Amino acid sequence: MVRGFDKKALKNRIIEARERKGINQAKLAQEAGITPAAISQIENGHRVPTIPVLHRIATVLGVSMDYLSGKTDESEVQDLLQHENAKAFFRGFQSLDSEDQETISKLIEFLKNKES
């Protein structure tokens, strides 16, 4: 479902994504090239970032701008597609025949179970 801009969703989703990533406001500000005060104002709902700033924040947090701004709740796939490695993997995976795709899927499951 696609909606319009939601200022409350913006501040809440930035906070949630930042905490999920395990970084503080200062680190987000540094990596996004803005001041810690600006991040604080955005997270408190006192300021709405410009599109370029929102893009940098989304990039640092590894989420889409649409997700942060409340336009969509579909963050999982969109978040993955923000990462160049994920894009390259999916492009390569799609080009494989079904047998090779199955082999890759089994390998992923094997590696996931190995981690446990």
C-alpha cells in the first residue's frame, strides 16, 4: 500500500532504523554528512530533511526513502535493494537456470545452518 508523506512515520522510522543498525545520532549525522543537532531535530519532529539529506540518511541506514517517509510499509525488499551487493546477487541469480538457482538456495540454507 502506498501513502503520502507522514512526518510522524519519518521520525519514528529513522529512530527505529538507526537503533536497529546500532548507531547513535552522532554516528548517523557523521556518516550522512549533517550535524548531530539536525538529526536530533528530525527525530524530535521539529525538522523535515531535504530530499538529498533524506537520501543520505536512508543510504546510511540501509533503507529506502519511501519506507522512511511512510509512503510504504514494504521495507524488507526495498531495504535489501539499497545494497549494491544484494542488487548484484539478484541480477546474477536471475540469470541462472533453475538447477543452478536450486544449488545456490541449498548452499545458502547450508551456510545459515552452519552459523547456528
